Amino acid sequence: HRGAVRVMAPTMFLASMAGAYGSAWFDDRLLLGVLGAMATAASALLFLPRTEAVPQETDGDTPFSAAGGALVAGLVGGFGGLAGQTGAFLLVPLLIHALGVPIRKAIGSSLAILLAAALAGATGKALAGQIPWGATAWVLAGSAAGVPCGTWAGSRLTARALRLVLAVLIGLAAAR
């Protein structure tokens, strides 16, 4: 969704940078609590029943609230930066339920939006001296190998099945 990307990417960049750098001044247990709360909220949002506010897939962009998008991006970016992740698992359900973006467009748009958040978050964490570089290399290698598999599987699932898979994976992460 072009409107979502134009508004939310720069907002997520700034909020993620602030949260990531600022996380150096918070207790680790609080930061884990923020992460757990975000994952729990995301999983719950994905189990909400589909309503008229959640549009069906269309070829064109659906209407989009710039103010709502900036608010969502600022909150998810700030808390995601604090917790050391982009907020991807919370951004997609909020794009769907709070902003009315269809699921496939929400997932696709989130990739562009979250690129900005990831760059800012990584920069903020690096400036705060919080990146274990050896472990980071292994995570990057695994992610690079997994992206084509996820893309292949996602293109073969219905929107409903995609939501269910996403909700279960996020719920498992929250339970951890």
C-alpha cells in the first residue's frame, strides 16, 4: 500500500532509532516484558473475526488514514526499538485491523516499512553497544535461506490460512 509506506516508513525509522538507542537505560526484564506484550497483542489481533473494517483483496490501494498510520508506526517503532526488534509481528495485524489494509498488501507493505525500522533499530543498538555480532551473522544467514521458502509458501495459502499461520507463530513467540 503506497500511502502506508510513504507515511509509516519515515515515522518507523525515527521511532525505532529513538527506542533502540534509549533501550540502554532500561532494565532487561522490562524490555522482555515489552516484547512479550507486543507479541501477545499481535497474536490476539490476528484471531479477531474478519469484519467490514478489514477489506477484501483488491488491485488498487484502499483508503488509508495518514494520521492513524503515523500513530501506529510511532508506537510500534518506539516499542519495537526498545525491545530490539522491528515490530513486524504487531505491524501487520495493526495494518489489517486498525488501518483497514488487506492482508497481502499489509504483509507486502510491512516489508518496505520495516526495512526503515530495521536500519534505524540496528543503528541505535550498535551505537548503544548492544549487538552480539557473531550471533547476528548466524541469524542473517538463516533469514536469507528462509525468505524464499516463506515467499513460496505464502503465495500458495489463502488469506485466512495466512492469518492463522501468522497468529500461531506469533503466539508461540509470545509464549516463550
